[in-house]
Amino acid sequence: MKNELIDFERYLKEALDVQVTTKPWTGGNRLPAVLRNLYAFFETRINDAPCLIMRDLAREEISPATIRKHMALIREKWNADIVYVRDRVTSYNRKRLIAQKVPFVVPGNQMYLPMLGIDLREHFRKLQVETPRFAPATQALFIHLLRRQDRETRITPAAAAHDLGYTTMSMTRAFDELEAANLDKIVQEGRQRVLTPSIPRRALWEKALPFLRSPVKKRIHVRLPKNLHPGPVAGLTALARQTDLAEPDHDVYALSRDTWNALKAKSKVVELPVPESDAAEIEIWGYDPELFTLDGIIDPWSLYLSLKDVQDERVEAALEQMMRTVQW
């Protein structure tokens, strides 16, 4: 298993001019089976300080909050620094790892070693510049693609415009963005462009994550007329109804800007400067949440994007629970 850390050793040498050698940690045999199945453990010394490397063996990423809990269990057997190592970490999980104060190294890309005062992010700063986020119309098209159970059905800008209520020109620009992101395959057939499914939906979602943004443009606290439900439930309300998360103390609804403006014009909606116990929360979205609503609840992909940056272990766990139920 020594070869598994060649990239790690090389990265520390190239980035820090620090020579490290690693060897399997025999103490790992005393850890619970769940940890032995998820990680390979190696001993090393960084700047003469003992350090344990926990190399992630899982196919899918483990939540940063869970990694931190695993580190706490490992410290019962290892009384020194621990560093998490994985070949690839998505941008949103990198931020969460740093927020959780989890030392980590992604060989060739980034290292965060707070015990050494090291936070190298130059590669990801470059990626951030080179990876613009999708426009709202493009993200709406992308969610539309994820919702389609029949991945054999091809789609044109005109068909997408009809399905989503956009102009053909807007969908043409959305096709341009999807093509630039190198997601699903877009081919020219005669005078029209055709989007052809090329990878499974789950792989498509994971590949697109760096381009996706929260659909929420603004959050407004309001007092609504009794029994008025202005739109699909969203936010923590929607997450609680699909997972083990406790219901929030107020309802959250998602509306497009046009729907919100119409609601204000027709109903007695009182905007509040601060939340109140009997208030509701309105999320104004960049695209119409009604397009993807099922049983009065917004779609799981948009919900995930709207809450993925919340720094709360309970919300993180609930989001993971919800995404495991998605029928890919």
C-alpha cells in the first residue's frame, strides 16, 4: 500500500521542499472495522513532528463533519496530528473541510495544514477564475435534464424553450454554456443543435457541481394571510419533510420574482425587517421553482444547492440523506 502515497510525498516535496517518507500504521488494526474499511493509515513525520495520514478509500466523498468525527475516534489511538488525504475533493467540500478545521491534502492541488500554518490554494484560485457559474436559465435547463427519466430523449433549444417557458434565444445561450462546460454531448443536425445524453445522470450531476450555484437570489421574512401558501416549500422546511431533520420554527417558500411581485400586488403580505415567530420566509429564485416542484416541494437538486453552504452538521447530514434517496 506504500505506493498509494507517492503523489502525497511528491506534492509535499514540490510545494514545500519537505521530504517525507511514509509507512503503514500498525495501530490501525485496533480501530473499529468501519474506519479500517474507509481509510488506509500511514505514519510519517512532517517537519520532525509525528503525523498520521488517513487516506480515503471510499468511492464517494465522505462529509467533512463525518471525517472530523472519525478523526476524534482515531485520536483515541494516536496522540498527534492527523491529516486527511484524498485524490479529489469537490470545491464545496474543500470549503467545508476548512470550516471544520480538518487538515487535508489533495495531492497536486491543495493542502490545508493549519498546525503548520499552511494553506495552499493557488491551483483552486485558478480553477475558480476558469470555472464561471451557470446563468439561471442554464441551471434551469440542467435541472430539467436531471429530471428526465428517459435519458434517450434528445432535446433542442426550441423544445427546451417550450418546456421551460424561456425564449429560444435564451436556451441557445444555455446550450452554449453547457457545451463550454463539456457536460452532455451537443451535436449539429442540419440547422439545429441537439443535446444528446452521454453520461449517467448521477455522473452528470457530480461533473456539473463546480458550475452550479444556489438558486436563491434573496430571502425575505414576511407575515402572510392565514392559510396562504404562496408557493412550493423550500429551504429547511422542504429538507425536514424529506429527512429526519426537525421542522424549522417557520415555513419557507420558494417563488420566482414575477410570482413574488404578483403576490405583493394581490395579497396582504407584510415584509418584516427581522424574523418573527409567526412569520414565513420567502426565497426569491433566479429561475421558477414551480418548474420542478413535486407534491408541493422543490426538487432535491435545487434544494441541495440552496443549503449546501450552511455550516450545520445536522443540515449536512440531512442533505446527504436526501441525496441518497434520489432515483438516479
